[in-house]
Amino acid sequence: MTEYDEQDPIRGNVLYQRHGGAVVVQNPPALPLPPERLDHIYALPYERAAHPSYEPEGGVPALAEVKFGITSHRGCFGGCAFCALNFHQGRIVQKRSIPSILAEAELITRLPGFKGYIHDVGGPSANFRNPSCKKQLRAGTCKGRQCLSPRPCKNLEVSHRDYLNLLRGVRGVPGVKKAFVRSGVRYDYVMLDRDRTFLSELCEHHVSGQLKVAPEHISKDVLALMGKPGREVYEAFCAEFLKINIGLNSAGRLASKQFLVPYLISGHPGSQLKDAVALAEYLCQKRYSPEQVQDFYPTPGTLSTCMYYTGIDPRTMKKVHVPGREAKAMQRALLQYRKPENRDLVEKALRLASRADLIGYGAGCLVRPKRGEGHTGQSDGNKRRATAAPKSSDGRGRRRRF
Ligand code: SF4
């Protein structure tokens, strides 16, 4: 907690810790760079290619994802407890100027293999282009307080104007057909902006079919430990996204339907089996099957890692439930309960959580009973409805993104 608290370039202290006969010293991070300094760094003559020594092995496939993407800023004031970004980029956002980014966009249009699509214009959280408040630059970030959780700070400055101008500029660069935003968008910050122009233009011009957002969970207790907003904020965002997309579709301004892709974490400290079951039920209600689920892993230095290791939330010193190896496996399986290979683990988890009512044929059931076992789930009416549901391409029921 001390290390976390002192991770500030303006008010942070030097830390010392004795290790055997030596002392480890941690200096505060470097001061944030002003835009002109950051512009200089990004304007250096990078090769923008993997080292030729990789060629005999077929190159570096991951490069394709980032080669035509642009970093618009560094740092994030989101304050997610599981994220290490506070340690390596900091909580004070540092941005490049719009002319510098437009110059890079022009450069990208001249790169071999460019087909007119900028893959991303963003940063750790795409829509944080400025520090969260004026006080930050003078006195540093607040110790023991976050900018967005548990409630948005009254000093938080909410505006998407600068990011909007940037996106408008990039999509206007000759040779650019589309400029996508693939970095995660902080939907709680979007919802704080009463002006919906950003969300509307994002949907119309910068979503490549799927917009990634990170609700991470739906359980109030787990979200509080993660430092994430409540489920109601996410649902309000989903409703707004849907409304805007319906409007754009009916006006013929979108070529095809667009979806939200939510990122979820299983097995985070504080997450009990009942929380994972609740999340699985939520996914079932929404008819959403996540293709990927991130099982929590302890990233060095984060608050969540501290909880994982000590079983204590270092912010409150209260005990936190830490799921063990098997419980983590069950929580992960619950979020992908449709996968046949997860069936037995899901059943075990449901029985352990005293939720055998979700084993059956009803529409709200997560798994079916094993052949020869009676079903314990919902009524036959539900069974008929479930049986009649359209099948997805994987044959396990209709899939829908939300
Ligand atoms: S005053 Fe509020 S917005 Fe500014 S750093 Fe502190 S918590 Fe964040």
C-alpha cells in the first residue's frame, strides 16, 4: 500500500527497504512529459518493423495488430485494482498533441501494406486524453482516493472534446478510410459526459463491429474490490449504446450491426462461488457466451495481487476471500458454462454453491443433467422454450453479444 501510495511523481517519497545486507531504494516516478516532449519521442525515426533476424521464423505476427495503430497518450486515472499501469505509466495522463498524431497518421498511410485502416487511436483507456483534474499537475494525485471510484470525484473534469477533435482529424487524413478505436473505452467516464456527441461519433465512425468495454464482473462486492463502477453504470451504457446504434441504423448511417464485447475477470480476490454463479446467470439471461475470459492472475505490484497474496484488502485492512486453485477453475468454467469441456466443473460448482436448481432443461439453467439423471431445473414449459431456441453456429444455443 505504501508503494502504491508513493507512486506519484509530484508528491511521492523515496522508499527504502532493507533486504539482508542491502537496501533497496525506489525513487518516485519521473515527472510527466509535456506534449512537446512526448511529440519529440514519437517523432523519432523508428523502423516500425521487427528486426530482420525474425524473418526466417516468419516475422512477428503480433506486430500486425499494432503496426497501423497510434498511441495518443500515456497514463490512466481509472484506478482498477488489478492493473499495473499505475506503476509503469502512472495515473497522470500525458498526451501527444493532435498535429503530432496527424503527422503519424500520414506517415502510416505511406507504409507498405497499409490498406486505409488505422487499427487504433488510443491509450491505456482510449477516452482519457487529459489529466483527471487541474490539481493533479500542481499537487499530484490524491493519496488514498481514486478519481472514479467508488464514486466520481467532484473535481473530475469530464470532456471528450479533445479526443473528438483528434478522431475527426485522423479520419480526415487523405488515404485513411477508417480510424478505429480498439483500446478499451471507459464507459463510466462516457456516461459522465452529458454531451453524447462522442459516443455517437464513436459508434458511427470508429467501431469496427465490436466495441470493447470492461465491466469485469457484476457482483457489487467484487466490483468494489476491483475499483470498478457498479453494474447499473454498465447497463446504462449498454442501453445508451443500443439507442445510438438503433438510431444510426435506422438513418442508414451504419453498414451493419455493432456489438459490445465485455471483458470479464473470473477468480478475482473477493469473488466467491456465488458471485461467479450470479455472473453466469447474468450471461445466460443476456444470452452471451464470452469467447475469452480472463482468469485473475497476480500481476506484480497491484492492489489485487496484494489481496491475493495476503487475503487482506490493503486499503481497508479487511479480510478478503481468496479463491483457491480449484475454486478459480470452477469460477472460470462458470463463465463459459456452455463449453462441453466445462460441464462437469460447472455442475460441481453449482452443487457446491447450493444452486442445483440451475442444472436442468429450463431456459435459465446453465447445464443439463447427465444422461440418466432426473433434471432438477425449471418447468417443462421452460424446457420446451429452451429446446425451441435457435441454435448458434456452435450448436449450443443462441449467442448474442450485448
Ligand atoms: S482531486 Fe479528484 S480527480 Fe483530482 S486527483 Fe484527486 S481524486 Fe482524482
